[in-house]
Amino acid sequence: GHEQLLKMMEERMMDVEQKLRLVKRLLQDKVNQLKEQLSKNTKADAMVKDLYVENAQLLKALELTEQRQKTAERKNYLLEEKIANLNRIVKNLASPSFSP
């Protein structure tokens, strides 16, 4: 009975060792998966930061372009007013009331 008990214990130990090896392999696979995911996340994080910086630069460029457009519109409006005034002056100069 003692030897049989010893043999059963030995078989159980071998079974436990086999299960532990399997668990260790599964854990190592999971560690590898997590390392790979961390690497992907790090790359994605760097890309997000780059896009954030690029977006800020584009917003600044857009703001500058909008300011230039407003300035150009103001100058255009002033030029149109000057043209209208010059046309009025030319019309007045050409009118018969100034003729001798």
C-alpha cells in the first residue's frame, strides 16, 4: 500500500508539473502578446503626438491665412471706395456745369 501510495503521489506530481509547464507556456505567450501590444501602443502614442503637433501648426497657418484674407478684403473695400470717389470726381469734371 505504501509503494502504491508513493507511486500515486509521484504520478500526481508529474501531472502537476506538466500542468505548471503548460501554465508557464500560456503565461509566456500572454507576456509576449502584451509586449507586442505595448510596442504598438507606444508607436500609436507617438503618432498621436505627431498629429497633435501637426494639427496645431495647421491651425496656426489657417489663422494666419484668415487674417491675411481679412486684411485683403479690407484693402479691397478701401480700393473700391477710392475708385467710386474717383469715378464721382471724373463724372463731376466731365459734367456740363463745369463747361465754360
